[in-house]
Amino acid sequence: MTESKKIFVSPHIDDVRKDLNLPDRVYIFDTTLRDGEQTPGISFTLQEKITIAQQLDKLGVDIIEAGMPVVSKGDYEACKKISKLGLNCEVIGLARIARQDIDKVIECDMDSIHVFIATSDLHLKDKLKMTREEVLSAIVHEIEYAKEHFNIIEFSAEDATRTDLDFLIKANIAAVEAGATRINVPDTVGTITPPGYAYIIRKLRDALPKNIRISCHCHDDFGLSTANTLAGIEQGASQAHTTILGIGERAGNASMEEVVMSLYALYGVQTNIKYKFIYETAILLEQITNMRIPVNFPLVGSNAFRHESGIHAHAVIMNPRTYEPIGPDLIGIPRSDEIDDVILQSIGVGKHSGGHAIASKLNRLGVMVDRIQLQEIKNRIKVLGDKGKQITDQDLLAIAQAVLGTIPEMEKSIELEELTVVCGMNVTPTATVRLKIKHEDEWSEHIASAIGVGPVDAACNALSKAFTRYFNKIGEVKLAEYNLEAITGGTDALGHVRVRLEDPRGFLVDARATHEDIVMSSVLAMINGLNRIVAKYKLELNNLSN
Ligand code: MN
């Protein structure tokens, strides 16, 4: 009996599968660091990219797309560093069908290259201003050139799903004949349906040599990225481009969690993914991106294994398969009773087991702590516990993040030294910030004051004033979105602030911070975001001030 039959699925499964061309195993091509980083609001530092790459390798992805070295010095450095980490997986670099792009991937000494050029008439006419013949000859020339340096070449006909099918086949055959070893089929704008994508994959499979691996790259503009990916796999595609939590351009890419677990549970198709690391990988990404996993996100959202109805809850106790397609433990989510246990123990005063339980709980959430950090986390939990609060998973993570800073520690160019706020009735809210700003390993002090409609506004205005004055090459950073939430009850709750900052070039950065004082959480969240913006421009602009 196949794995999937043991667990669930429809009793008619054999009849349904009769007409499919399922591969024996599917290769996971992770593009979290490339397409994923193109998510509005997301920008990874070099250290974060390395941490993510190591986690993806531990998770068992087959290929990591580390970036597109030609686009920026940041991408270039990341591609170079990640290639040198000695990971088990293949590290691939993205390039347009263009000499300077391909040369950059060669310089970064990457395992393989992924080249692309648009093939739809729309892109040819309005973007590339090239004829079909010119595109074909560019594909042949540049892939032949790349072949002198790489054994593995993946080719993508960008906007494949809106390309004339005959021309799409022609372009892919030309790529293979010139030396491409894998063919990726991007639904660049997320405009195909599952039967439409299946049709294209079947036509390509029939036209291409059998040893050429076909890959799916689907976007979620209509919420169909996973469905389309699976439809492609049903027709013999044996590789999927995915990202952790489905991050990516616009509405994102197909999510690794959904694709991999559907293959396992619904199709009985294997991947190299170690399922037990799925949850911790999702949590790591949530922490680094400052994006919150929606509660109803499949598999890893906090509601995914929660049962509200009494009838369901009762049945799940008798047999979890009644209302749960898979058990949460399979993907590394601890059962909630286990979590409560850990929390009860951890609050216990003077218990040595407390620290151990917290550490193992944090480990399962993807957070590593040393002994000193653990002691500090334990102290803070104890204070909250003494206040009679129930400590949730989210509280624990928030406390750990506060103690650890972001994970991994981001190089800070700006630190808050002092904050004074005056507010009340019949007073103009006024704030003064004193910052330490680092330039070439020298710290200097900067003070600014501003007024605002309230204490948070005044503090953020003062901060922004000091920042713009010093980093005049970056310019004025605007607060595009602000969101405050109390993550525990009561007036002494931890205030969790998320901000979205926008720099003068329209680049968005999401950041957050947690503190008992909401003015402090607001200022710290903004400082976290500003540090990220400085980190981004540091490599591009040599001297960020004057
Ligand atoms: Mn894409």
C-alpha cells in the first residue's frame, strides 16, 4: 500500500491516477532567496541569506537559487558566499540570456546557471523589442557560451504560459540543443488554470528528449500556484520552484509547504524534504521577514491543526485522522498539550527543568539560544507568569526575539541611546532622541527633537529627522504603514509594533519590535527598519552621508 493510501484520500484514487503521468520523485528548487526576496517589504541581509540557505539545506531542498548576481552588489556577494558554504544542495545563479549576466554567475563560481528570456509576443514587443528570430538566436548563442562553464543549465522561457505554444516548444528545443539540461515553465504572471498548465507541460514533455527534466514555476495571483504546480507534476514535470511560505513577487510563488505535503499526502510522491523541519523553517522565515504567517495558512498557520467544534475535538481524540489530514508532529509542530506542559514547567520557580523545557521548545520553534540568553528569557517569562499571565507560543517567541534581537543579529548602524517624550493634556507632544550612528567603525552621537500629534508620532518624527540629517544620500524614509497590537492582555501587555518603511526610491522594508512601552516599541521597530535600509545601501553607496 502506498504511503498516501495508508493515511486518507479518496477511495477512487487508483481510477483517478490512471490517466496521470506522475513522476517517482519531485525535485524541489527553492527560490526563497531570489523570487522570494522580490516580495514587497522583504529584504534580506547577507547574514540572513546565509542562515536561510543553511536552513534550506538542512530541510533537504535539492536546489537553492541564491540570487541574480548582476542586479546588485548585495546579490553578487550572497551568491559568492552561499556557493562557498559547502552545502549538500546545488546552488544556482540566475541570469538573463545576456553575456554580462552569465559572466557574473561564472565569477561567483556557482554550481549551475539558470538563464531566462521572455518568449510571449507581449514581452517581445513591449519589453524586449526583439523579434522571435532574434530571441531564438540569442538563446542558442548565450546557452552555448554558458555551456563552456556549466554542466547544468536550466532554461526558462519567461511568460511561457502566455507564449504561442509552437514558439514555446521551438524555443525550448533550441535551448536543449544548445546545451540546456533542464526546462522550467514559468507562469510569470499567474494567469493559467490547472488544465491549461497541464496541457502545456504535456505538449513540452512530448516534444523534448526524455532525459530533460521539466520544472514548474507558478505564481499565486489567482491563488492557483500550488494547484497549477501539481497539475504540471501530474503531467510528468519532476521539479517544482517553490518558496518558504509562498513569498515572492506580487501575491507570491507556490509554497514549499503546500506543494511538498500535497505530494506526500495526496499523491504519494516523494521529495527529498525532511518533513520534520518544515515548521521550524517557516518560523525562521517569519522571524527574518517580519511577516506574520496568516492564522489560516495551510499546514503551518496557527489554526491549521486547531479544532473549535466540540464534535471535531472529540473525534480527533478518538482518531486524529477523522478531522486532520496529517498529524502536526509530522511537520515538526508540537501538539498544543505539549506546549502547555512546557509553559507550566517553565513558570515553575527555581525548577531546573524549566530552562531545559524552554530551550527545547524554542529549538522546535527554530530559535537557538545560549545559556545566558536562556536565563534572561526565563527571567522574563517568570515576571510575566508572576503577573498571572498565560504565556502563549507567540509570547515566548516575542520574548526570545527581544532577548536575541533579530535572528541572525543584524549589523546595526543606528542605536537608540535615549528617548524623552513629553505628552499629556494641554501640552504639545514633544520628543527628543539621542542616537548613536556608526560610520566606518566610529560611533558618533546625534540628537533631534520634534513635535507630533501624540507621543508615538513625535518620537518617530524626531527619529526621522536625525536619520535624514545624517544619511542624506539615502534621503527621507517615510512610515508607510504602522500597526500596533497588544500580544498579551492588560495594560502592562507587551506592545508589538510592525512598521513598513518606504525610502525615496520606493523600496519597502518591514520591521517590528516588542516592548512593554508602546512608544519604545514604535521607535525600536523604526530603528530596526532603518538599520535594514542602511544595510541595503551600504554595499551600493560607498559613503552614505554627505
Ligand atoms: Mn517568478
